[in-house]
Amino acid sequence: PICLWTQTSNYYDIISKQGVVAGWGKTETSVSASDKPYFAELPVVDESTCLRSNPVFSQITSRRSFCVGNRDGK
């Protein structure tokens, strides 16, 4: 499990704030998963903006997830 935040339990209070995401998955240039974790600092995005940005997101998000990212795709 990962601790998401400690200041508040209200999702709307963290929209547009910077968060850190981490993982061991494949990168854009790799063939296999990484053996070391990578991380990125990205802003938290509100749900409607997230879902409008890509139709696939409605299939892979849930009430237990939230979106992060920049509008420039990075």
C-alpha cells in the first residue's frame, strides 16, 4: 500500500498540487520492466479533465484512483 496524502481526505483539495508517482513498469523505450523504481513529479488532475483527455481513461480508472499529468502529454 502507498500513503496518498496526510493533510486532508478531500480529493478536491489536492487538485493542481504536485504529487509523486513511482513504479517499476516498462518505459517508452524499454522492452521489459525495470529492475529499479522510477518516479516523476506531476500535478493532480480533476476527474472530468482526465476523462475528457482520453476515452480509454474511463476504462482504467475507478473510485479508488486519480489522474496526474500535464496537458502537454509529458
